[in-house]
Amino acid sequence: MNFLRGVMGGQSAGPQPSGAETVQKLCDRVASSTLLDDRRDAVRALKALSKKYRLEVGSQAMEHLVNVLQTDRADSEIIGYALDTLYNLISNDVEEEEPADASEEENAQKPSFDELAGQFTEIYIKHQENLTLLLSLLEEFDFHVRWPAVKLLTALLKNQGPQVQQIILVSPMGVSRMMDLLADSREVIRNDGLLLLQQLTKANAAIQKIVAFENAFERLLDIITEEGMSDGGIVVEDCLLLLLNLMKNNSSNQNFFKEGSYIQRMKPWFEVAEDNTGWSAQKVTNLHLMLQLVRVLVSPVNPPGATSSCQKSAFQCGLLQQLCTILMATGVPADILTETINTVSEVIRGSQVNQDYFASVNAPSNPPRPAIVVLLMSMVNERQPFVLRCAVLYCFQCFLYKNQKGQAEIVATLLPATIDANSISAGQLLCGGLFSTDSLSNWCAAVALAHALQDNSIQKEQLLRVQLATSLGNPPVSLLQQCTNILSQGDKINRRGSKVQTRVGLLMLLSTWMTNCPIAVNHFLHNQTNVPFLTAQISENLGEEEQLVQGLCALLLGICIYYNENSLENYTKEKLKQLIEKRIGKEIFIENLAYISKHELYSRAGQKPQPSYSSPEQMLFDHEFTKLVKELEVLIIKAVQKSSEDEKKEEEVKKSLEQHDSIVNQYKELIREQDIQLNELKKQVTAMTGLNEQSQTTITQQASQIQQLRDQYNLLKIQGKPLDSQHHIHNEAAQFNGIQPKADVEEIGRLREEVEELKKQHDVLQGQLAEKDSVIDKLRNNQTAGNRDGDVSTGDAGEWTAELRKELETLRTRVQTQAEEIIQLQAKKQELENLPATVAEAAGDNDGASALTKITQLESRLSALDAENHKLKGQVKVLSEERSSLDQQLASTNSTVAILQTDKSKLQQEVVESKKEQDDLLVLLADQDQKIFGLKNKLKELGEPVEDEDDLESADQEDDDDDED
């Protein structure tokens, strides 16, 4: 104990031991002492020496300190001393004390503070169980254990973050133990737990997801609310930093945040008072981080679906409205206002609903002005801060992004019919900025106007109508011409700012304007001075600053070539290419054009949509313009290098492709019509099947009724009923199967109508068949003539036509057979008409003997009529089926003849040009045969009698043999 007193500050006689010796003796005491009190005092002494003799304590005592953590865990005091000592060795935050007995040379030879911290961290995490032991100590509730453990773990993550993260990731319940720190009632531990989680979640998506699913969002938002939201202290800042770590570049956590309805809980953060004076630095920091958190959710680099859903939620919960309130409020600090503009920009970017709402926001002025107009006034005002002007430009770009309605509204403010002299419009501000003497205003206005024309050919044509008054007495000039006039003046006008910035902005505007707009190209070429100016700019040997202007001039001239409709005789595509070759040279032209994409600022602008530059002179390229250059560069180089013959070949290829597309469309239309006909036939087959089933049911019912009446009649006959009852029997007998007078008349009328209808249809079919015969004869003659000039494919079509003719001959034979059946039906109809008179005569005869004879005759007649009636109905059914089959075959014949007519005309035109189209015709004919074959198979499956082509051919062969005999 006397030794410990000497170490802790007590004076003793004799020479004092060195620091290394003292540390060595203390380490021996920790390792060899059996009493807990001695070990505790030794560890406490090491803690006191760990700042002054950091290297000695770290190199000699670390292993003993780890053993203390393992063996003496029951004593919280010694554990706390050991953890504090390790923290002093590993942390970068501890101020190192210089030993009094150390010379300057010795101090210079010692490792630096950060190097020692890194080395000791590596030594500690070399054994994974050391970190697992430290994680287990987080479960201890004792303040003197838990708090040092949190600080030590934070220091380890600061020094060796990725390695420590991997060990924690594979440790069971490692992340969960850290999340429990947020629920600790002691604020010191909770706040240091926030710092620990910040270090833990840096650049590790797996740990970020685990922390998020451990209910981190709910706990952090509760802490922010408890601490006073934006008015809170540094704890709110730590919570917001942790939220940013969890959601930045992590789409899974962003989606989890949105699905958990946490966006709605962000709205109260942005409620500001009417008096916005006296904002504290902490409040500015907190609100700045809150705005950044909103931007993380709606960032353009996120997946489009996730961004649009977050934008929708922001509008529905009123968050966008609250941000617009801050935007239009007074007294807001400049950096908060700038970040709010950027946040609103990304909330409305690409969302039509949010863009429409933003267009309706008015500033609280007298009279009220649209927020867009107020923001544009700041953008073209050179007295405003540079970052604010960049933010306004970004907001205007986001407002017009994929917003054709907004583009039309902006361009409309420039048209003569909509200009209001009493109010300031967006168009007036853009024109004022475009022609001011401030180069940054020129550039911003040109880029903003270019975004109003982006991917909108209608507004590009509308902007050609804009006329500008230059001075009194001079006629107005178009906006396009005024832009070219300023461009040609170059450095003649004294401007504040970069020399090339104005010209770069105007060239970007003209390039965007004329891209995919031949009318604008014609207007530009109509001015005789524009093309010579561009060629002079490209061909001159100017300095490095002017080389970018030369590249943009080359781009503009290339656009005039690529989108030229050759409507101006002096400036056709071919003449412009000849001009480039003679005045500039193709290689120099292509070299200047390629310089644009090689520029350093070009690559920086293409990284993200938001313009972020450190100085106004660096603002030369726009993000959307870089994408346009990337698209046009290859096209222009190809257009310039092509010869006139190549262009003619390309035009011919385009025409042939168009013809091919038209043929394909015709085939598609034909197939579509055939599909419609096939569907109609299917419906008819279904209807006929249902009607057939219904008829079968009716016949079955009638058969059962007839059998019942016959049984009753036989029973009465056996019983020997008197003759006066025979008349009643005959009346009953006459009631079945349609023989009673009234029903009989109706049945006869119905049959007569059917027979007449069948005769009409027969005549129509005969006429159609005659027409088809004549058409096929013509086709055969034409096909024969085509066979002389064509190849084998046309001969195949002629053979197929001959087969079709045979099939039509067979159909004619069947129609004649049906005509004979119709005549038989008419005869049977006449018998049915005479039947009521016979029945009446039999019923009126009162003579007994003759009555019995007539009854017997009537019975036989009744049976015969019954059989004849069944036969007649069967024939009517067969005739209907035959008619349906004829209709289908006739429809198939019509389509086939139409196809043959079309194919004949095409074959005559294309037989010399291409054999490929003949193959297409054969494929189409094969498909048609396959469809006809499929229809016949379906009719066979439904029970319809259909004769196969083999049967028809055999029948025709027999007819030919008979004719020869």
C-alpha cells in the first residue's frame, strides 16, 4: 500500500522509479495479487497513469486489463476502472499528458497520438472474444460499468470501424444490446448510445437494416419530440444524424420509413412561428438536418417508384405545404431558406400533383405574386447570394421536369396575347435575365428557358412567335434572332463575370431549342449571317477558354445538319456538309465537337441534377444538357461523315422498311379479321349446339306424350267404349304431335315459312357460287399468265386454286341435292295442308261401321303421319346443318378468294423484286389451310357432317371415270 501511495502522489524518500518501472510493478500486482482490493487499487493506479504514460501502460497492461474484465466481473468498481483505462488508451479524445522526465528527443521518437490509438485498437480486436466480452458488459445496469463500456465501444468503432462492424454483425444479440441503450433512463448513457449507433451504422447497409428493424425509427422520433424538435439541443442533432445514416443510400430503410407512416410525423418539425427573428445556431443546425432528411427520401438518385411514393406521402400529409410556408416566410436565415428551396425542388420533381400545387402557391405580398415569380426575381438579381440563386434555378428546373403543363404556362407568359403590362411575369423575368449585363444572370435565364422547352416540340414552335422590341422606331425581332445577335456580338458588350458564360448559356439554349424541331432550324438558317458566324467560330484558332465555345458552335451546326428538312436551297444537308469540309475540315469539326464531353465541368454536371459549384465561373454546363450532348454527339458525327450515296441508301432502306411495315400491318389486319370471324363461328356453333340440345329435349318429351296417348287409346279400345266416345278419342288423339286443327295450322305455317326461307337462301347461294366461279376463272387465267413470268411459287398458287375449284363444284352438287330435298318438303307440306279436312270428315261421320273403318284408317294414317313428321323434322334439322356448313364454307371461300386477289396483285409486282415475299404468301396460304382444317375438325367434334378433301377428290375422280366411260 505504501507503494501505491507513492504512485498516487505521496512523497517517499530515495530515488523515484521511472514511469515504465512503475507500470511494470502495477501490472505484476494486478496479475499476482490474491486480494481483490489490491488488484482494484492497482487498476485504479494504471488508470491514473494511462494518460501520462500511455505507451507504457498500453504495451504492458492491456492483457492484464482484459483478464480483469473476464475474472473480476462480479466487482463493478474494478470493471469500471479497467474500462476507463482501456478507453484512455484507445480513444482519440483524451488529452495526452507529457511526462515530466521525458526529453524532447524522446518525445519526438514516440509514436503520434492517433497512431497509438490505432495500434492499441488493433491489439484489442485481434481476439474476437475481447469484443464479445465488451458487448456482454453492455447488459450490466451499473452506471460505472455500462457507461465506460459504451464509450470504449464508440472509440473502437471510430478507429477500426469496418473490422469492428463485422465482428458485431456476427455476434448474437450484439446490435440489440446497443439498441437497448436508447431506452436507458439515464440521459448520459442514452446520449452516448446515440453516438455509438452513429459510428456503428456508418457505411454498412446490413447493420443499418438491423438497427431499423429494431424499432429505431420509432424510438428516435420519440426522442426528437421529447427534446423539443427543431428547438431541441444537441441530442436532437444526434438523432437526426443517426436517421440520416440509416436512410441515406438505403432504399430498404427508406421504404420501411415510408410504410411505417413516419413521414407524417415529420410535419410538426417545420412549424415555424410568425416571428422568425433570433434563431439559435442549434436550431439552424437541427432544421438543416431535418431538411436533409426529407431530401434523402425524395432524392433523384433513389429508385423512381420509391421517390414518387414519398413525394405523394409528403403532399398528402401536408409536409409540402409546410415547406412552402417556410419558403414564403420572412426572417428565415439564408442557409435555411436555400436548403428549403432545394428540398421543395426535389419534393415536386417529376410529380404532377406536387408541381401543380407549387404553381398555385402565392407569396404574402400586396398584390400577391406567384412563388415562381418571386423566386425568379431572386435568381436574376445579382445581389443575391450565389448559393441561393443556384437553389432557385434548381427549383425552377424541378418544377418543369416532365411537366408539359408548366412548360406551356411559362412559354405562354412570353407570347404577345398573354402579356400583362401591369404585372411581372416569369417570361419577362427570364427575358430580362437573358439580356442583362450580368453573365451569371444570362446563363441562369438561358438554362431556365431551355428547361421550358425540354422534350416539348409544341412549345419550341410556340416560342418562335415571341417578338422583342429592341428600340424605338426599329421593327421587333424574334427571340431566336435576338439570341443569335447577342451571340455574334461576343465580348463587345461589357459584362460582369465570366467572358464565355453568356455565350455558353445561349448556345445551350439554341441547341435545346432546335433539337428535334426542324421549324426552328429553318428559322435559324433563314438568317444568312448565322451559318458564316458558326463556321468562323469553329475554324478560328482561339485560346483554351474559347475552345468550349467552338465545341458548342460545332454542336449547333451539327444540329442544323441532322434536323434539316432541305427546305432552304442554300443550306441543305449536303451543302452544309460541303461547307464544313471546305471551310473547317471534318477532323477539326469532330475534334471540337468531342471537346465538350472531355471538359472537366461537363463530367461534374452530369453526376447529379442539382447544380453545385463553388464559384459562379464554374457554372458552364447543365445536367439535362449533358444528357442531350451524349445523345447527339454520335448522331451528328455519323451525319457529317455520311456521303450523299449513303444517305440515299438509308432513305431507300427506310422506304423499304416502311413498305414492309405496311405489308405486315395488312397481314395483321387480315389475321385480326379472321380471328373475329373465327370467334363469330364459334359463337354460332355454340348457339346451334344449344338449339340442338333443346330440340332433342323437346322430341323426347313429345315421344313420351305420344306413348302415353297410345296407351290410353289402346286401353279404351280394349274396354269397348261406345262409338259416340270415339269422336272424343279421336279428339284426344288429334291433340298429340301437332294434329289438332289449330296447332296443325300453326305447324304448317311455320314449315311453309322455313321452306320459303330455305328456297331464298338456296337462290342466294346459287348466285354467290356463280360469282365465285367467275372470279376463280379469272384468277386461274391470271395465275396461268403469272406462271409464265413467275417461278414455282405462283404455280403452287394455281394448283391450289384448281383444288379450290373442285371443292366449289362439290359444293354446287350438294346445293342441287338440297334443292331436290326442298321440293320433297314442299310435297309433304301439301299433304299436311290437306290433313285437317280429312280429320274433320272423319270426325263428322256418324255411321258406326264406316266409323270403325275410318278409325282404323285414321290410326294407320296417324302412325304414318307421325313417322313422316319425325322424318320431316329430321330433314329440316339436316337441312339447317347443311345450310350452316354452306355458310361457313362460303365464308371461308370468300376470305380465300380475297386473299388470292390480294396475293395475285402483290405477286405480279414483287415476283421479280423479292422471293422472300412469295415465301410469306405461301406461309399465309398454309396458315389459312390450317385454319380451315382446324374449323372442319371442330365441326366434326361437334357432330356436324363435313366431307374431307380426300373424299371430295375421290368423288371427283369417280365422276371423271364415269365421264370417260
